[in-house]
Amino acid sequence: MDNNVEQAAVKSKTDSATVNIGAAAGSGAATGTVGGASGAGVLANANSNSNSTFWKNSGRRVPGRPSPKRELDRPAGLGVGMVSTFRDYQQSVSDAWDTGDDEFCIISNSEAAAAAAGAGETARISRQVSQTVALNVIETHSRSNQNHNASKTLSDCGPDVITPSRNPAEDGKEDRRSLPDSNENRSRLRNYPGRPQLQKIRSDCQDSEYETKIEKFQVLLDSPQLDLAALKKISWSGVPRKMRAVSWRLLSKYLPPSSERRMAVLESKRQGYQDLRHNYFRVDSQDETQQDTYRQIHIDVPRMNPQIPLFQQKLVQEMFERVLFIWAIRHPASGYVQGINDLVTPFFIVFLQEALSPDTDLEKYDMSTLPEATRNIIEADSFWCLSKFLDCIQDNYIFAQLGIQEKVNQLKDLIQRIDVNLHRHLQTHGVDYLQFSFRWMNNLLTRELPLHCTIRLWDTYLAESDGFALFHLYVCAAFLLHWKEQLMQQNDFQGLMLLLQNLPTHNWSDRQINVLLAEAFRLKFTYADAPKHLETKS
């Protein structure tokens, strides 16, 4: 065909020429008699023929040549809406959460990633889609727990009343109205996976049930030689606020059992920390490791509890930076790992409460009004107690964090033994235990619970006779089983992950923690002597 066209264009001096134009791609052939002395006449007459096109595309595919747009054959029953919805979904997942967010948000399962992204690559969930699903999850749980939370508030805290929805059609509106204000509502709904929930420093409920234990604690603490086993036993069920600071120092073995030596040891340790500040807290410009460590700490500290003004004060952030940097320099095997910064907070709050009156609003307290000597005491005690606390779980933070990976596998095997239906539900939808429980092990549930609940939980952790590392595994198992009903209602990967990383614990109090610990103790009592579930299956 191309040769015939070229010949017709060349014969411009002839009076007439006949050009046979062959149709392409099975469209038939058309023959036109073109008269004229110029090639323009040939082109004009060829274009006037409605049955043929002069510049016809070749049927062969040439590299670099765009193919004509054509509609794909759709299977019967597949509507345009479904196709456009899927295309919208593909476009929505092209972006991801901020790179600064935790890496646990990324779908690491290859099958789930291929199904979600359609390309076999690492899939990410868009912020818009995650907000929509998170909003649905929050509304569902607020409806189911509204009456329960109201009864708990009435029985535990006094006259605060949560008004239930009167009209079923207005349930959604009432759920939003139950929040204190729009700012809190927005902050709660913007809890993306991998970010801590809104933390409350102190519970709304008074620990009156612990008041009866104060006398028992006082007798133990005033004894010339402390019975540490008795202190652990009475502390396991919770420590009164007035006795918590000194009890934590003793349970952490920061203070000796002998009452005569305690003041001397305290003075020596606190002065020792000041020496560490002088010797260690300066970044060596020639040491890249120290520079990287300080840079990471300097980034992580402002992210802790961003909703609480106390932790946004420069004085507080500098205290945390010194504690974390000195600890990292003194522990080169692990160094600083993201997540350790969250473990300083409970100690800091407990020792700050000791220095202030009980009615002080810690969330808005101005640390600059506290004497420098008192601030130094809080910082030193937080450092030494953190060091003792992390000795039990040091393998969680060494290279590749193998200790955490082992505990995640143990949790998976434990849940498979305890509740096979829940385990299969998670596996069916492509949820890997590492995707949600890594943070539970790395941060010891500090990001899943309000701060006052974390402090109550650590009363028990510090009182564990054989260390809390093993017991924490059963706490995580009980914590996961607590949400079984809500998890079974989620029928896709996205809903499961958003629920698991935004569990609705903002209304929890010490009562829920006591129930959680009791269930964890039952699981440990049942399965600790049957260690088959702790063996990795081949």
C-alpha cells in the first residue's frame, strides 16, 4: 500500500493516475481514480472517498507508536461503577502515609500487597481511605460501648453522665456529640496507625480502692529491712499514688532494702548521674555514631504525646534527650532504638507527681517553676530506674531486634493454641502478627493505652518476681483476645489493621487494666507449664 501511494505522488506530470488503496485490518479494499496534474489533487480526491482513509495506520505494532484507544471487553455483570471504583482505589493508594510514620503501616505481606496494589509491589493505604475506615470503626465501637462507658463512669467517677442516643436514626450524631469538643474529636479521628493515641496523665477516677493499702505499704516501707517479696506481692495488684514513687525505686532495685542506707545511696546515685551528664552528654563531632544517635533522639522526643503541653516544653524535652543519649552511650550493644523514648515517660510522670501536690494539673504544669535541684532529682531517678527496667528486655533492642521477633512468633503460636478461630480470621485476611504486635513488644503497649493505664500496668510489671518479659507476652495475648468480637466483624485487611493500630482504649481506667492482668495471669498459669506453644514450628 505504501509503495502505491508513493508512486501516485511522484507521477505529478501525468494527466491521470490510478491509485489502488488497500484497506487495513480486514476493512476491505477501495479503488479510486484520481485525476489531476499535481499530488495535491491526488490527496484531495483520496480524502473525499468516504470508504477509505489515505493515511491509514499500519496493522503492525511499531515500537514507540501509540496504540489506538479501545474499550476492553468486560465480563458480564461487571458494572462501570465497580471499574471506576477500583480505578479510584488504585489512584488513592498511590500515595502513602508520611515517611516519618512507623514502618509498621506498610503492608509487608506479598500476597496482600499484590491483591491491594495489583502490581506485586509494597502496597500502601492512602490517608483519605484510612480516615474513612477509621471513622467507621470508631463510630461502630462508640455505639457498642456507649452504655458500657456510661455505666462505668457513673459507678467509678461520680456524677459525670453520658447521654445515650434517644433516636436510633441519630446514633451517629449522638456519638459525635458525646465527645467533649470539636478539637478533641478531630485529634482523635486523626490517630493514624503508628501514631500514639491521645494520652491522659491521670485518671478521672480517684484510686480510693488503694487507700486501704496505704497502711500496709507504710508498714513495709518503714521497716528497717524491707521484705522485697512482700512488697512485690502487695504491689502486683496496684500501688497507691502516694506510695508509687518510693515503691518503684525499691522494685527497680534502685534503692537498697535497708532503710538506713537509702538516703546515702540516693545522694550517691544522683550525684553519679550529674557526673555522667558532664562526661557523656556532649556529642563528639568526630563520632558519626554519636551524631546519628543524638539526631534521632532529637527528632523522636518532640513526637511523644504531642497533645500534652507538658511534653512540648523545651525543659522537659532536654531532660528526655539527656536521659536517652546517656543511656545509649552506656549501652553500645543496642544503642538508642526508636520506642525507648516512650519508656521514659512513666518514670518521669511518677517522680514528677511525687514532687507536686496531688491536685496539680500535670498536663499544663510549667516545669520552669520547679526548682532546678528538683528537676535534677527527677531526671536522675528516671535514668537509673529506666536502666534497671530495660535490663530485663535488653535483647529486644540489640541488632535486628531479634528478641522482639521471637516474642512475636511466640504470640502467634500462643493465639493459635488459645483461639484458632481468631487466628484463622487474621491469617485469612493477610494480617501478619508482626504488623501490629511489633509495636506492642517494642513500646510495651505504651502507645495502645492511656498513660495512667500504662503506669498501673507497670505496677505489676515491676512486681513480677521472674521479670516482666515473659509476662508481657501473656498480657499481649489477653489484650488481643479482648478485642476478638470487634476483630471478627472486620472483613478486610484494611479494617483489621486500622482497628488493631487504633484500638479504642481512650476511656480505659484501672479497672480494665486489672481485668486484663487477671486474664494474662490465667493464661500464664495455664500455658507456662506447657511450653510447646513457645516452640517455633518447623
